Amino acid sequence: MDLFQFQAAIKGLPEATLRQFNSVLVSQLNAATRTKVQAAAAQFSRGDLASFVDKNGVRRTMRIERFNTKTVSGKDTTTGMSWRVSPGFLSLVGQHPTAPTAPIYGSNAGTF
């Protein structure tokens, strides 16, 4: 069904039905957006370096600190400024090294 056939099919529907249909469409669009954002964010990990171009055309590099619903938060490595950026605008610069595999002994680890 193309757009013109779709428009013809819904033209005579009552307002209540159109509102229900709108609710279903909005839910589907939101789910599709969440899926795309999550897929884009999956290539990044906390602590990674990522770059993006800000609204002034300046390339920024940030260390990723947090994953939000639609954005990734981090601090600019040069200025320390906080940024929230859609993961679709980020490019991976460097991955955070993995955590050490050796055990870490804290104050409650006992005496040796």
C-alpha cells in the first residue's frame, strides 16, 4: 500500500479511531528510535574516547561516562565541559583499556 492508498483508506474514519491509530503509530516510531539509538550506542563502552562535531563545526573529543535513553554523556578531554550527544553523531577514537584481571585488595581484604 502506498501513501495515497493509505490516505484514502483512513479518510472516512471517525476521530476516536484516528486518535487510537495515532497512538499506535507514535509507539511504533518511539520503539524504532530506541532500537536505532541502542544499536548505535552498543559500539561504545564507558570510558571510551569518542569524537563528534559540535554545532559550531568544532571537532570535540570526550570520554564517555554514562549512557542515557537517547544520548551518551561525557566530558570534553580538553575543556572538561560536559556533553550529551546522540550516539549516531559519535565516532570511536579509542577504547578504554579493560579492567585489570588481578584481584584488588582493599582494606577489608584481610591481612597478608
